[in-house]
Amino acid sequence: MDGFSIVSILYRAVSIKRGIATKGIFPFKNASTAASFAAFKIAGAKYLMMSLWQVPDEETKEFMISFYKNWLIKKHSIPNACRKTQQEMRNRFEDPYKWAGFVLVE
């Protein structure tokens, strides 16, 4: 069983337990953020990167490229890679709407 299947099953179990009606698994449009987060935590995720609002596609791409470079190439820890990426995005884009929606939850 792959990771997607495990998270899907766990998410359904958490959703049913909490009485949340869902029509689909991803994206989590019809479920509480707590249930979504709980499913990933039960599956073993240490961190979960989320957006607080729908960030424009181009800025999302730039954020993720920068994040993965900081984490995988520059070998920063995940929290430090996220923090470094936020600083880089702050310097590149004046409008926080274009980058500040991303948060890292532990």
C-alpha cells in the first residue's frame, strides 16, 4: 500500500470519527483542517506545509523551488529552509499576498 492510500484511509477514519462529511480526499475542501492535519500526523508526517489562502501559481512555484533548494541542496533543516524561503520571498515580492500564505506546521 502506498503513502497516498494510507493517508486516504486515515483521513477517512479521522473524518468519520469526527462526524465530518466529505466528498473527496484531496483537496480537503469539505473537511476541517484539524482532520486533514491529523490524518497526515497519524501517517507519520513530522511537518505539514499549508497555505492559509490560495497563493498565485507563479509565486507558489517560486516558493516551492526556493524551499526545496534550501532544504535539499543547501541542507538547511525543514523549519530553517521554510524561514529562509520566506525571507527570500519577502525580498522579491512586495505584496505579502503572493508569498506569506505558506506556513509550516509541526
